[in-house]
Amino acid sequence: MFSWIPRAVGVELRVVRHGQRGAPILYAPSSGGDETEFEAYGFDRVASPWIERGAVQVFSIDARGPATWWDDAAPPTTRVERYARVERYLADEVLPWIRDVARVSD
């Protein structure tokens, strides 16, 4: 598991990497999930033949769903802003990091 505090979000977020080589796949959890959902739903077992032979590696992220769209206590503008911060985190930090650790070239 990897974690850091993204500049855009300001709280620690985690990424779980399944596999060490192969085409990278970004797994975004459902609205209430986090980086552990890939395993919790058994997707790691389903994908294990591809992961084990090095065809794919899966990066499961915490997309902060409960703190964005699904935070009923927050006004809609706050939810949108929080989600926009998560999108910036994904575009500016997670995807470049995945490209680097998965050794993906353009």
C-alpha cells in the first residue's frame, strides 16, 4: 500500500497496487468504497490469473466518495468542489505516479 497527502485534497489518501508488471489498470471504488474495495468484492481473486502472469497490474484508489458526492450534510457546491479536488489529485498526482511505477511510456 502507498499513501501520501495530495496537494489538492489535503488529507492522506491510499493506493493499493496488485501486481508488479503488466498493463496498469486504475480501479476506482463505488460511491461508498475506498482503496480496499477491489479486494473486498473479490476482484483480486477474479483478476489473479492476469495479475500473476504479469499481464496487468491494478491500482486501487481511495476516491473519497463519502466525503464528496455522498456527504448529505454538505451543500452541493461543497460536494462539487471536493470532487474537483479529487479529480485534480488523480490527474496531477495519481496518473503520473502510476505511469512512473508501472514504467509506462508514451
